[in-house]
Amino acid sequence: MKIFKVSVAVGNAILICDAIRYRKKTWLVPFWLEDYARGVKRPARIIGVDQGILEDAPPGYPFEFVLPEPLPRELLNHLAPIPPGTQYEVVEQPKIEVESHRAN
């Protein structure tokens, strides 16, 4: 599974967030849970975004896409509850694993 980078506005900050394609949709992955013993990682939470709203990043930037609308800070904090009335699809601890490239 390819992991790519998306620039996301959160409050006054611009963050670079991992993203994946899963079940024909683009999902932001703000935090990974590492299983060092197995050499894999799992998303703590994924946030669905419409691929059609992502904009291509300008050449030379450290991310491939830009999310043009800001996200609530709580969505990116995997320990915070999902804000009521959020317009995004959020899945807690989905059954997704990818190879971890961190050294043990």
C-alpha cells in the first residue's frame, strides 16, 4: 500500500499528514501505531477525504497533495474524541497493516 503526503491546515498551522488509498477512497493517517516486533504499523485513525478536492502540490514541495480546507485539530489527535457533527468519515483503528520502515 502506497503512503503519500498531504499538506493539511489545522488552525494556524500547516501539517504534513500521511495518506493512503483504501477501499477506493483517500484516507488521511495522522498517527501510526508501530508493532516493532512484527515490523508493521497500523493507523490509529483514518479520516476520509474526497480525492476530488485534493489539489496537486507545486513541484519541489515535500508533499504530493494539498487539502484546501482546514481540518478540526481534534480529528488529527487519535486520543481525542471525534467532534460532534464532523463532516468527515472517521474510522478508529481500522484493520490495515503496512510494512514499517523504521529500524528496530
